Amino acid sequence: MTKCSICGNKIAELFLEKIKGTVVKKAGSSKQYPVCFECQKKFPNKEELLKKI
């Protein structure tokens, strides 16, 4: 199971280990951060999501 980078809740996985959520990546970095749907609703744009990580 994957955990959300912001709230720490578990993110459900779909077929072939795809996560039910999204993955954001900082510019200039190869590190990826999984984010759940609840955090996506709280922070609608990418810049706000990356501030909270």
C-alpha cells in the first residue's frame, strides 16, 4: 500500500498496482509524491500541493 505524502492515509491500489489518486513531481527533481483524492480536493492546484509536502 502506498501512503499519501501530505496526510499519511493509505491510498488504494487498482489493477497492476496503479494507485487511486495522483502523483506529483517537483520541477527539476525525479522524486514523485503520491497524493490521495481528499488532499487533491483541499489543494486544487499543483503549487499548493507541493507547498504542503
